Amino acid sequence: MRRLTTLIALLLSFALLAASCGDDDTSTSDETTTTTTEAADADDPDPVDDSDSETGTETEEPTSPDVELTASATGITEEIIRIGLAIPDVSAFSNSGDQAARYQVVVDEINDNGGVIGRQIDLVIVEWDLLDSSGFDAACVELTEDEEVFAVVSRTPANFGDMTCFTDLGDTVTINGLDLDAAQAEQSDGKLFSVLSDTSAALLGGIELLSDELADAKIAITAADDRGGQATADELAALLTDLGFDVVATTFSTVAYSADPVASLTEQDRFAEIWNSEGATHVIGIGNGVVGAAYAIDNLDLEGDMVLITPNLNPRTLNSLGADLAVLQMIGVAAPSPGTVAEQGLHGMPECISLIEEKLGETVIFFPEEEELNALPSTFQACAAFDFLTAALEAVGPNPTRDEFLALTDAGFSFEMTGAATASVAAGKSYMNDDAGTIYDWDGTAFTARG
């Protein structure tokens, strides 16, 4: 966590004297976990004397009395700020271990250092099966209506739960650790945020970095017709045309693989035939469309003739339809991945990772293999989410209302956030990480940032 850098540096000096150990707890609980501690006392500020450089007169600022803390908003009392944590069980897809424990460590560290605006954070944890939509709905109701939290922090993949449930029930501010559904973000009326960068914005910016490389290219664009994919494809096509590129085809999938696998793969093969017939040399995949493109290029044996430009740098998902990624030519265009940022030791990542490793006794691997514990995403996302909440609450003041909090984010607000060179929120801006697109080269097994 960026604001804890100094403290953790001191802790690390002692950590070298003793080895820590512990097993990662991958169990989940059906019960809500709540932690509450007493609020820290506020210090009485000293009076400050100022001298007027022109007149030489001294102006003494009056001593500010202690601010009386009040129950200023739903989930905020005189002593606590109640925050909900909505964590799905993703063990069917990834060995992510005890994700909730990493968030609890971050909250405990904040509380041990005085809390936020004179209050302790009370973390209410609700977990459910990722594939159980009724479980998501129940978690939403429990946190917003039963527990009446001030804000919700979540790690819910887009389309695995309607995040507007949180923002609609009680106007609850929601911070997701993963991607957002574009329509849901728009419907949230400025209450739904992600700690990630905007994939579409990073892609659009990164394509401009490839201008020289794509000078003679014939480009096809493909997107899944969900999460704003078609709108992004149209925007990208217009940008490339304005830059002088030759856009020869755009395709939009209409059949979801989960609904009809055979029809979905047939549609992707038809797209590949269109790209090939139009002489495309490069295919830009948007959203889930890039997964279909990887499959289609490989299935029709076009990998020697087409280069896939992908904002998705995760081989686990890129080959989810069975593509042999080792034979594909690919160029990655995305904001720096968490693994890259961690490997370079940038943007608060070392402090955040060291905190989790010390408290939980687990090793956070930057680029885990399929069978290894994939702890990095929830580690940095826990730090990032509370970087935002802490900074925003402190900026609003000691007795914030929900309207004041939203007025701050709507007006525009910049802050330090783990994993990002710069971060901000503003009206119509849901993705807080401001990092621009970076170019990554594919060697058949992994993406490497271009020097």
C-alpha cells in the first residue's frame, strides 16, 4: 500500500531476522466475518504563527478544536467505517488461495496505524460460488441491506454478477478488482469503479505506438458483442482510418460460447475466412473477441499469415477455446501487467507484497505457472482498493456523507494507488489506473514488455 511504505520498510528490517511460515488457507466460509476495533484518538493540532513578509505583522491562526465525530452516513458511525468485501470462490478456474485473508491483512494494517478519519475499518466478508448467480444476489442484499455498509470492495469478473445491484441498493459505492461491464458502469451513475486501467483506452493508445510497424498493414477488427465491444471496435476503426491505416474488415460475434459452443466456434471460423479473403495481415481482438480470434487463426492454419494484436496478456484465457498459442504470432497492447510492475519493483508493489507475505506466510509469485498459487492479483487489488477509499475519505473530511464522497469523485480526484504510476477518478471515468498502453512481444510462451 503506497501510504504504508515507510512503516513496512522498517518491518522488513526485522523480518530478515526470522523466517515466517504458514499454509495458504483455501477454505471459504458460509458465514459473515466482521472485525471491529476502537477508534484512535485525534491529536490536538498546535497553533501556527505566520508572519506577513511585507508588513512584518504576525497573524496567529486560532487553535482548531477537536472535531466531534458523528454517524455521518450509512455504514459510518462515530467509531467505525463498515466496508463490505464480496469475494467469489474461483477455485474452479484458478488456485487463488484465501483471497479474503489478503484484504483482511490490508485492513488490519490500516487499523493498526490509526484507521481512517479517526475511525477503524469494520470489514464484513461475504463469499459465494462464482457460478451461482443466486449466491451473488444474496451477497449483494446481505452487504447493502442487512449490513448497510458504506462501500463494497469486490473481485467479481464482468458478466458473473450484475454489479449495479450494489450501486442500486442503498447507492453503495463499489470498487471492483477486475474488469467492468461497460453498460453496468454507465448505469451505476458514478458509483462503480475498477482498480484496473481501461483496457479499451490502453488499446487505443497502444495502437498509435505501433504506427510505423503497421504502416503497410491490412487490419481486421473483431469483438464480442458484449461489454461495449462493438462501440470500442467502431471507435478503433475510426481512429485507425484517421491515422491512415487500411481497415479491411470488422466482425462482431453474436453467439456466446457458453450458450452454444458449436455455433460459437463456427462463427469464429467464418470470421477468419472473411479476414483471409480481405487480405488481412493483422487482427485486433477486443474483449472476448480476442479469444475467438486466437482460436480461429489457429484452427484455419492462418498463424503464418496473420498477426494477432491482443490486449489480453494472459495465456490461460487466450487459449481457453483450444488455440495453440505457441504457433501464433502475437503483439500485446495493454497497460503494464501487475506481474511486470511487481517485477520492476514499482508503484508500491514491493511494500504491498511484503506485507502479505509477512502476515500470511505465503510467497507472492509474479508470473505463476498453472499449478502455482496465483496470489498477486488479489494482493495488489486489496492494497489498491483501500488506497482509493482511504485517500477519498481523508479528502472529504472527518464526517463524510455519501453525497460528499460522490461529489469528490465526480469533480475529479487524483491519488496514489498501488500498481499504478498515476490514478484518478472523475465524472464518467470508472477505471482508476491511468497507465497508458505498452507494447509486449510474444515468444511462444510468454509476453515480454518491449524495451
